[in-house]
Amino acid sequence: MIPAVVRSGTRAGCLSGVHILTPALPFCGLSFTVPLPPRSDYPRDLSTLGNHLKRCRLDQGLYQKEVAEQLGVCVHTVRNWESGQTAPGIRHWRAIIRFLGYDPHPAPRTLGERIFAARRQLGMTYRELGVVLGVPADAARGWEVHGYAPRKATLTRVEEFQRTVPSVRYWRESPSSQSRASNG
């Protein structure tokens, strides 16, 4: 511990002599860097997309207008996403994931979750996925939303499609996979 005031003798590490009741630090060439406290509106809980966006924006020192330009949306859209008033459409997710540097959703575990993650990363609608896989859009939606299993030939096309999707980092593992890992 370095005293703030030296009562007698030489100041901490200085050779300039005796100065009684003189603050030591300004004359010793020592400096301390203390990080500023986080802003009062800085998101601590990253349970929503809005908090992820806001934290990333503040960390980069950007205004909502600059983020909007990067995402290809208007500033009101970014404001609504950050406040949780609206959610982005599937076509915006590709840019959002690129901006954040990760996917804010938990890592997918089921086939339906993997299909949704791939669609999100590519900004692809059910219809577009159906065209790529040669199936109706309702079939793709059924796999994702209702957990239906595709036929064997279609499953092969789905797996091939998923291999073409670039890998992405996820914010955190899903809670069920964490509890499974801790249970053995």
C-alpha cells in the first residue's frame, strides 16, 4: 500500500528530499488508471436480444444510427429492438449475428433448433428453405416448430444443407445441455 501523505522521510521512491504532509503520488511519477464505472443504462443481464445489441453498441462506442446503417434498418427499428418493443424478422438476423460476432441464442440441440439456427444465420425464410431442400415451406416449418421428422431422403438433403452453413459462435450453451453435462 502506498501512503497518500508522507509524514516524514523521503516520499515513496522519490529522492528529492523530505516534504512533510505533502501528497507523495504527484511527485513520484506514479499514476493509476481506474476504469470508469459502467453507464447506468449499460445492460448487465443479457437475456434479451435488445440487451445484446445495446451492450455491443455501447462497447463499440456507436450510436443507434450507426448500428442501423450497419444492419440496413432505420434507427427506429434499432431503438425498438433494444427496448424489446419489436423483434427482428428472419431477414435481419444475418446482419445482427455479424454485428454481434455471435448468435445470442443458445446452441441448438434438436434437428428443429439446428434448422432454425441455419435459417437465422442465413436470413432465410421457410419458403426459401423449402426451395433449397425441394420441399413445401409448411414441411420445413413443421420440422422446426413442431418437431416433425423429415423423411429419410429429405433428411439427407437437410444434413447436406446444414453442412454448407458457416459455423457460428453461440452466446452460451443451452441450460438443458449444461445440466446434462454436470449430471454426468
